[in-house]
Amino acid sequence: MPSTRPASRRLIGTIAVAAATFAALPAFGQSPVQLAAQWPDRPVRLLVPVGAGGAADTLSRNLSSGFPLFANGQPLIVENRPGAGGTLAAAAVAREKPDGYTLFLAEVGPNAVSHTLTSKLPYDPATAFTPIIHLVNLPAVVLIRPTLPHKTLGEFVAAAKQQPGKFNYASAGLGNWTHLFMAYLNSQAGIDQVNVVYRSGAEMLTALLKDEADTAIITVSTSLGQIKEGKIRALAGAAMRPMPQLPDTPPAGRTVPGFDVAVWHGIAAPAGMDPALTERINAVFNAILRAPEVRTNIAERQAADIVAGTPAQFDAFIKGELKRWPEVVKAAGIKPHGWEVRLTRRFC
């Protein structure tokens, strides 16, 4: 009589495979809202488009510290991916599934300007992302190395007009806000400075301290300590609003009429995310921004204006930036200067 054991083993194996497959699928009958409520059930990645040590990186670490408290105990893993004005990180996020496990620290360069500087950008900033939340606006300041004699922005502009191309400025990458803001200032002031690229605000600051760069626009939070200690000189604030941390530093707009810019950061995800999941992630980050320790670190130690709000509000803000900055780039005559070649090579 033939044995039935092989057939039984095959049946058991089939059942085991089916059970494992079923377990990997979303729970049967659960609505998108129910599934979103379970997010996250594993670590979440946050891609940051600049190197470690600068204001964006510090903001991300502050968010990461509070994330597990509101996200089922799961960690937010910060992954720095600098390069090509932030578009390397942006493109990587745009290619991911909109499942909430890969997020992007959005900012003006990769999300509102870079597409105007190259025809080869591998994503469309208007359609490639799901806006989640507008986190903060960070004040920035125009800095000059202390070994130069100029005490005010007006004095420096006058010297730069007399010697076109003599001075250089540090930036965190072509297309990054540090490049865009200074290029905009140069065009409005009618001066010409050479752009020298570094990986982060921290490296830019070091370049000023070592006399490798003459000027830069850097966030107040990154540069405040060195300014207070007299190691570096603040010429002007980038925005027209007062800076409580630097009450004696006038806005650049008083010397260069019309100049008024601030650094913004938000959370975005790949396009096509389910609205319920979008709302769930938005709620988590709103809760993080309300946490006392996180709020203190961001609002006081980073000198940031916390914005928060809804996905719809962030979407409307980005649409406004997408309209504003290409017009600024065109009016200012900001050119790629070879950035398109470097960008496309990095993506190949």
C-alpha cells in the first residue's frame, strides 16, 4: 500500500506558504483609515538633501528624537544624501512607493527651483511628491569672514562693485538655497561673486573661519555661536523681519531693496499617497512639533519659526514657491554654470 506521507508533507508545505503570504498582505477587510492608523510598524527613513552638521540636519535630528513617542515606538532614521542642489535625495524619494516609509525633508531648491536650472531633472517637483506638513521657517544671515574690513553690507557691496569677481561665496551646492539666496542678492545688488561649493552649512562656516570663502548666507542657528564670539561678522539678515537673536543686525533689504528671503523646510512623500495615510503622518509630525523638548530645541536653539498645519496648507505654500522662484531666477539671470552637466552625470 503506497505511503501518503509525501503528499501530506506537500500539503503542509503548501498551507505554510499560503499562510506566510496571507500574513504579509494587508489585513482582510481593513479600510485605508484603519491601515493608516497602524503606521508605522517598522522604521521610517527621512532623506535629508544636505550633509551632516547644518541646520537642516539638526532639524531632522530634533524631529527624530520625538518621533518614536508618537509613531508606535518606531524610529525615524535620518539619511543624509547631499549633492546636485538636493535633487539627488529628492529623486530617490520620488522613485519610492508612497507607503510612508520613505520621507523627504523638502526645501526650496529641490522642491521649487531646480527644475528651472536644468532640463534634465528626473522628476517634476509639481507632481512627484505628496506634501505632508510645512515644518519651519529658519532665519538666515549674510556673513563675511572677519579678516575683511567691511563692517556693513553697503560697504561690502561698494567694494565688490569696484572689483568684480574678486570675492567668492560659499554655498552648499548649486541649486541649494544657500546658492540661490546669494545669487539673488548678487543680482539685486549688481555685484559678481564666485560660487564655491561645500556639502553643508557647517562646512561653509568652517570655510569662512579659515578664510577659504569671503561671504555666505547661512542660517542663524548654524552661525550664531561664532557671531557672538566675534569669530565671524554678520552683515545683514536675509529676511526683512527682525531677528531677536541678532537685534543689531539690519535686514539686507535696507541696502538691497526687495531682498527678503527665509529658509523653509517641510515633510514630503512620494506622489500618490493615500489621503488617510497622509493625514496620519501629518498628525504625527504636528504632535512632534508640539512636544515641549522638541519645540524648545527647534524654536529656541534653532531660532526657527514653527509653522505646522495641514497637508493642504503645505501644498498651497509649495505651489506659491513654484510660481515665485522661477520668476526670481529668470529676473536675476541666475544661470546653471555647468550644473546641468554635473547633475545628469550624477544620475547616470
